[in-house]
Amino acid sequence: MAESNVEIIRRVYDAFVTRDFAVIAELFDPEIEIFQSDALPWGGNFKGHEGAVTFFTTLLQHIDSQVTAERLIDAGDHVVEVGRTAGRTVGTQTPFDVPEFHVWQLRGGKVIRLESYIDNPAMLAALA
């Protein structure tokens, strides 16, 4: 029996916690697209595994955080995660805890798109 899309996204979040990037690469389609507002230092549009590495590497250069998924909503070929991201900025060690949500799109058991949304003003205040 194939994994549900929600189960696949749970595996992605578990892999982020353990920094198991091999699992993430396995679950991301080679042509994955990632979007986050370019108002953030790690924001923009990224494509493919190389783009995903650039996105996550840049993110980790600015913040050390943990996502708490409060809800995973099954929406067919999309899964919406609603939660919070909390941690510290890398440079100044400023703590933050801000609401966020992710919209994941899947096809054939692989993530083909991630849209990441965060409370930009709160995150930018922590980074200032």
C-alpha cells in the first residue's frame, strides 16, 4: 500500500529534525520548485535539487530553527502544514517564535513544489 501524501510530508519533517538530507533528496522530485518571499534573506524561487540545497543552505546561514507542525491538512495532491517555527538567529542569537505555514504539492509520491509562508515582519524584526 502506497504512503499517503500526509505520511510523506511527515517523513520530510522528521528528516529535517534529524538533518537526514538523503531522505529529503529521496522524497523531493528532481525538478522540485521551492518558493519563499524574497523579503527574507533566504527567499526567492528555487528549482531542482541544486536549488533546494541553495535554499536550505541559505536558510541555515541565517536561522537555526525547529518547525512545530500543529496541523497537516490533506488536500488531495496538496498537504498544508500549519504551525510555528522557533529558534535563534545565527548572527545575534536572537530568539524567535513565529507562525508559518507550508503548502506542499506532490505527484507520484514525490514533492514537486513547496511554498513557504512565514510572518515576515516578525521574522525580519528578529533578524534586525
